[in-house]
Amino acid sequence: MTALPEKVSKAWEDREGPIILSTVNGDGIPNAIYATCVKKYSEDTIVVANNYFSKTLENILAGSKGTILFITKEKKSYQLKGSIEYHKEGATFEDMKKWNPEQHPGHAAAALRVEEVYTGAKKLS
């Protein structure tokens, strides 16, 4: 796994609006969703609460890697790529239940383990 560069960690704290989480199915067909219930779990992991996943869940359970795209208030975009772990119990799941709004089901925590970081076409790590 790759720790987020300090610049990207700061950008994460300054993000605006929802993130975009992308996965692919077994045939290579992409799927992208907006997600607002997200948190940096550790220096190399971003967690997205599974509140209403459908195709995204199918793709994750089939072993899809993922991409998280976000933009800052200064309109600078970052892309995080990596493997996704799906937690229906345990520490990552329990942490998600603490910050996920109560009105959402929080079925599970999808944890993207960062392997590559980009801003535009420039690879940062």
C-alpha cells in the first residue's frame, strides 16, 4: 500500500462535494457512483460506507480494484487507485458505523487501499 503524500492528505481535508468511486465488472465494464459518506481511515486507506451499493457491490465482491476521484475547493482534482476490501464486521466496519449518518443503513465499509495517487495525468506515488 501507498501512504497518501502530505499534499494529498491536506487536499483530502479540503475536498468539496461528493467523491466518485469507480469499479469494473468481470467483463471490464466500468461503473461509477457519487458517494458522500467517506472518511480517510488511515494514511493509506479511504473508507466509503455502503449505504446503497448495487453494481458497485457486485464489482467489489467479484474482486474489482477501484478509483476514488475527488476535487478540492480550489478545483484541483486527485485520483486514488487501489484494491478494495469489503468489511461487514471488525474495526473498519465499527469505525464506519460511528461516522456514517444514522439515517443511512451502513451495510458495510468498502476500504480502498491506496496503491497509486494522481493529480491530472501526473503520478504522485
